[in-house]
Amino acid sequence: MVVEKLFHVPAVQTHLIESDYVDQTFQIQVMQPLMLKGSLERYPVLYLTDGNELFDVAKGIAHCLQGSGQVQRFILVSIGYPGDNPFAGDILRGRDLTPNRRAEISGFPRSSPIEGVSGIPAGHKHWNGADDFLQFIRHELVPLIESQYPALNGNRGYFGHSLGGGFGLHALLSQPGLFNRSIISSPGVIWEGDPHGIEPAETCISSGRRLDSKVFVSVGGEEEFQPAYARSQFCSGFYRLTALLRRIPGLELTSRLFPGETHASVWPFAFSHGVQAVFGPAYVAPLDVSGAPPRAGRELTATESVSAGKPRTQ
């Protein structure tokens, strides 16, 4: 077929990186987009945490949206832990995705109930390792991706859900130069009334600091009412957080509440809507019925975005 002669989708590649910043070997999976054979085009990169559990679904959504031109093409980089079990890293994520402020919260667990079995040796950090994890991403993972793949250097996005959403918020406010696009799904910013994730946004507003970034924040409409998550107050925290983020100069915010969705079911909606919000549609669909080759992508202007779904005359 003509399409097969013109295009290819590189196979997913896996890297194991032993970090100098975290006492951990990370499993990295890299999905590259549909591309014209021999093309020198380069792409933005989206980094995703909780990769063992989320990567396969996110990869399918990304290919569907990119192939149709509904979102510009990007490289998807999954950060996970060695092992094929989708729940690999369920304990380790507590260490890597929580900032230091979490340690002060009354009633929040101080150690893992499965110490030694969890993959974290006895006596090692179980929570509050977000800053170490950020160092791993900035100084070890990003240089690998931007040197070995057709990445647009410095054009980076982030997706995270739950603790991963809270980590994305922490990265946005503490190291704003690391990602210029953030998709923050169901962040835990309140614990039993303690606004540990709200306070950094208030501090940012008080400082008058400007954040030039595209940000998508979302939550499921049922999360506030699930007994297992009642202490996290996801929906009320979402409204408090987004009201604050809108006051930060330079920050371009899109927010969504997805009715009927729970903490477990909402994240694919957040990913799908989020990548469209922070990357925007392709200038033309990279693969249409004619099999025409893709054009080098660029972001649409606001006017073009409104009419992006209309047929184009050549």
C-alpha cells in the first residue's frame, strides 16, 4: 500500500536507567509518532508517570488523536518501574511523587505497610521524594530523550494522575522551566482539610511570579463522594486550585470536571482532553484518506483553532 511505503511508526523502545538522584532503576518506554520515512521532523515530548499502569492506554489514545490530526504529533515517554505487572511501583510512587510538605500532614502514613517487600529497603524514604525525582527527570531522563530521539529540545509536557497530578503541580510551581505544558489529573491538594497542595499556588501568587505555561487541570465528578477518597476532597480541592491558578500571570489554564467519572475511570478522559488542550490540533491531519505525506507541524493561532474542524481549500 502507498501508506505503508510513505509512513512508519517506530517500535516502542525500553530503557532501564539507574539513577544517581533516586535509589532506583527506572523503566522508561518511548512511543514515537507516525512519521514520514526519512523525515527530519522533530516533535515535542510528553512525559507520563505511573507508566506501568497507564502507558498502554495512553499510547493508544495518543496514536488515535495524532493520526486523525486532532492533536499535533508528540513523543510519549513513560516513567515506570522494572516489571511487567501493571501495578509495579504502586508503593514506590508514594516516594517519588510526593513533595516534602506531605510529611507535615496529620494522619498521613509515615511508612509503607509492606516495608522490605515493597521494593524500598527498610530505613529508606517512603514518601516526600518528589524533589529527588525531579532531579532524575531533569538531569538524567531529559538529556537521554533529547539526545537519542527526534525531540524538540525544551518543548516538554507532563501528564500525571492522582499523586502524579500533585507531582505535576509541584513541578509547575517549583521548577517552572522543566515543562511548558502540564496535564494535571485529579491532584490530591487537600488531605482532611489540610491544603498542602493549595499553599504553593498561593505563595506563587503572592510573589507576583509569571509562569508562561499551558496547563490543563481536571477531576471526576464522583471523586468527592467515593468513601475511599473522602479524605482527599478531590472536587472541592479542584475548584479551589483552579481559582488560584487563573490568577497567575502568563499561565494559560483549561479546566474540566467530568460528570459521572470516578478516581479510577477519569484519567483517560483527562489524558485525551488534556493533550488536545496543551498541544492543540495539527495544521493538517498527518494521515488522511489520500495517503498524503504529513506536513511539519505547528501550533494553530486562536482563530485557526476555532475553524480547525472545517475542510481546508488548497
